[in-house]
Amino acid sequence: MATSKTAKASMGDKGESGKRYLNGKEVRPVLYVGRHVGHGSYVAGTIDGKLVTSESGVPVKFKQIGRVGM
């Protein structure tokens, strides 16, 4: 479904409230596609270009990382 210009403009930037931090560093969202290894596809996070992973080596979902704002 197409989105009108006004709807796109109203989406806007989330600013500081949409950012997440882990150990004082900003976490950036990236799309992780791990279907070939059985993980599925979801939004994960990176810090300084490195994927944030759990202890077992699986990328952590963006919503589960750190805290919002700072």
C-alpha cells in the first residue's frame, strides 16, 4: 500500500527517544537475515559495526538490547 507525502512526513525521526544504549554506546538497528541457519529474520543491533550477540552467539533482537534514551 502506498503512503502519501503527508503520512511519510508525519512518521518523522524518533529523535533521542528511539535510540538504545548499551554500556554507554549507541546501538544501531540492522536487519539480520539468518534463515539459512534457522534463526529467521529480525531487527538486531550493532555497536561500532559489530553485531550484538548473546553468549551462545545468536544475534540479540533490537528491542531486547540495553535501555531506551539516556
